[in-house]
Amino acid sequence: MSTVEKVSRSGKPAVVAHRGASSQAPEHTLAAYELALDQGADGLECDVRLTADHELVCIHDRTVDRTSNGSGVVSEMTLAELRELDFGSWHDADAPASVLTLRDLLTLTLDWRRPVRLFIETKHPVRFGSLVEQKLLEALHEFGVATPPSADHSRAVVISFSSAGVWRIRRHAPMLPTILLGDTARVLGGSAATAVGATGIGPSVETLRMHPEIVDKAAAAGRVTYCWTVDEQADVQLCADLGVRWVATNRPAKVRDWLVTV
Ligand code: G3P
Ligand code: CA
């Protein structure tokens, strides 16, 4: 049922909540994502990592030290061990927060009262052979979103700094949209993205400021641009002027306000 037209506002970048509304609530928690959805975000971004028992969980760092009351390496901990930690107190959350699994976040996204897109970033997937992509595709199949009729009609987008990771997704799920992320010249003009078959490029906002021409070059190669992390009004304006399709931000409510006037 969902379409790009329904998911994004035509002519302006759509707003993706980066790790949820992470400037206001602890990143990658249910509270952060629900707040972003309440604030009208068009999409949600999450990072995924494998646990020791091969579950995909939404955690940015290699360890849990920064974002929980525990310590340890995510890939050396089981999901049960992660569930014992509080991912809210480091951010002064009102209530304790559990680790979110990818399945938890897919459930929230797909059950929300309006169409929302989930941008799933695979973190360092080559360290695990192809297990991250295998587990990710298993989950997307389970939720019925691995084989959209077209990239434009997809509720899930796989994003990664790993060209090998993007290539593996394209190989096994050719209709799923993918974005090759980069903060260096390798994504400029979309040539690396073209090589791995990504449907979009994902420059950092710093890269975009230095090389605004990459948006047009990517568009000429048939690719959309997803820019991260866009938290300042001048950068929102720049993205709108350039025709960036998606802006990932820690401040979805602010960015939506600013977009009203661009
Ligand atoms: O959305 C892409 C962006 O999240 C990449 O950087 O370090 O925040 O995962 P990072
Ligand atoms: Ca990320």
C-alpha cells in the first residue's frame, strides 16, 4: 500500500530520525523511536550488530559501554545478557530502556498508523562473513518486506559503509533499496554506488557541503541521495536546494519545522 508519495513530502527532503529522536531521548530505544514517529518522522534509522547468539540488535557502538549501564562487546554478549542492561539511564531517561532488536523495530515501524520507512545500517558486516546479511534478510522475509514490488515501494532500506555488504544484499534481494554510505570521495558522483548496484548514495553533511555537485551526479546515474547527519537549519536548506531525497537527523521535530519554510 505504501508509496514514496505517501512516505515523503513531494519536493522536499523526507525526514529520517537518526537512531530515533536521539537528541531528546536515548538513542536506539523504543522511547526515541516512538517520539520520532509522534513528531512526524518519515523514516527511522538504526544500526544493527550481531550478538553472540546471532540476533540482530540496534546498537551503534562495538561495545555497550557508552549507551548502557553495563560493559562488554556486543558480539560477545547474548541477547539475554543484553536484555539485563538499561540503555536509558546514561541519557537521563525517565524510565529504564531495554535493548531493541531489529524485529522489535520492524514491528514498531510496520505497525505504525502511517507508512514509515526503516533505514537499517549494517555495522562492519564483513567481520562476520555474510552472516549479518543472512540474518537481516531472514528478518525482512519474516516481516514480508524483503521483496517489494520496486525500490520506490519498499518499507525497508539497507544502508552501509561496506560495499561488500551492499553488494550481498543486492545479490540476494535485488528489489530492496540500498544506500552506500561514505564520508570520503568514494561515494562522490555515485560511481562506487553504481559499481555495487546501490540505489542511492549516502554522503555525510560535511562531504555534501564540500561537494554539493555529487547530488546531481548521482541523480544523472539514477541514484537518490541520503544525507547524514543534518542537525542545522543551514544544512537542511542546502539539502532542500540540492534535491537531497532523505535527511537523517537527530532532531526530527526541528528539521520538520525548518522544512515548512524552505
Ligand atoms: O545514517 C548514516 C549514519 O548513521 C552513519 O554514521 O556513525 O552515525 O552510524 P553513524
Ligand atoms: Ca548509523
